[in-house]
Amino acid sequence: MYILVIILQSLWLMLPAYVANSAAVLFGGSVPIDFGKEVKGKRILGDGKTWRGLIGGTAFGMFIGLIQISISLSFNNENFFGFGAFPDFFLLLFLLPFGSLLGDILGSLIKRRIGKKRGEKCIGLDQYDFIIGTFLLLLIFRQEWFLTHYIYGQYIVGLITVIMVTPLLHKGVNIIGYKTGKKEVPW
Ligand code: CTP
Ligand code: MG
């Protein structure tokens, strides 16, 4: 496949994961996932991880995935531009956004343990935690799909694209979140 097609497809397929993470900011608020609990004087996850963010973000990511499926349908693409045949793609449409929010939660878990407060910067973790979560879930539940679309042969370009584009997208979305008052800090 042409390299440009691999680059575009790698981002297209990650879209449900990306939007889930951004949508959590919009849907988030109220009851924290850790219910305010502390371990050794520090919150488990903190007020930045809420049930509404997790559920709303996952649902929104799946919704965007379904829109992508219907777009590929209108192009008569039976492989749904990489998502795979019906009904296999349904699991993917869940794993992508859910893994992204799970990774984000794991990131906060690590941040709290090393003593960083909610919203405090943690370079690397802040940018990549959600995509690592998605990759991990894919490796566990859809390993062959992940390897053939992001690792094997020239598809490694897809992984490199995601690694390069993710921090830029993360920065852009967070600046928007900050300016619209949805986020307390612009990172
Ligand atoms: N959010 C949420 N629930 C989630 C994920 C995110 O409600 N599961 C919302 C919160 O309002 C959060 C915002 O999205 O403040 C931005 O997310 P993020 O940057 O991941 O959280 P931080 O507030 O920076 O907290 P942390 O230090 O734990 O990353
Ligand atoms: Mg943060």
C-alpha cells in the first residue's frame, strides 16, 4: 500500500480513541471514579477522572466509529477502510475509545502515586497515556489486527505516525479545552 494511504489510515483508525479522550473533557464532571478515596494520604485517581467522563467518552468514541463505518459503507468499502468486516468491527469500536480512557486513568494512577496533583504536568505520560491504553487493549483482544495495521512491514509507518501526531493533537485539544473553560490548565 502507498505510504500516504498507510499514514491516513493509521489516523483514521485511531479516531475513536482520540475523540474519546477529548470528549471526556466535555462530558466529564461530578462523581470521581475513585469516589474520593485516598491511599497513603494521596488520591487514587483524583477529581479529573469521573464516571461521566469515562462513560460519555467511550460512548462518544463508539458513536464516531459508527459514523466512520457508515462513511465507508457509502464508499462500498467492505473492509470499512481497515476496521474489518461486519461484525468484527464492533469489538474494535469499543476497544479503541475504552482503551484510550483506561490508559488515561492508568496515567492518573501513576501521577498520584508519584505525588503529582490533579492537572499537574507530567511530560510523556500526559501525551501518551491514552494511546498506550488503546494499544494495550488491542494487543490483548485484537492482536492480529493491531500487528497487521500498525507493526508488520510497511505498516510500522502507521505506528510512527501515531507516535508523532498524538502529542500535537493532545496539545491542540487541551488549548481549546482551556480557552473554553473546560480545563483548568492548558496541558
Ligand atoms: N475527565 C473526566 N473523566 C475522565 C477523563 C477526563 O471527567 N475519565 C475530564 C476532567 O474534567 C479532567 C479533564 O477531562 O479535568 C481533562 O482530563 P485530563 O487532562 O486527563 O485530567 P487532569 O485534570 O489533567 O488530571 P490528571 O492530573 O489526573 O491527568
Ligand atoms: Mg491532564
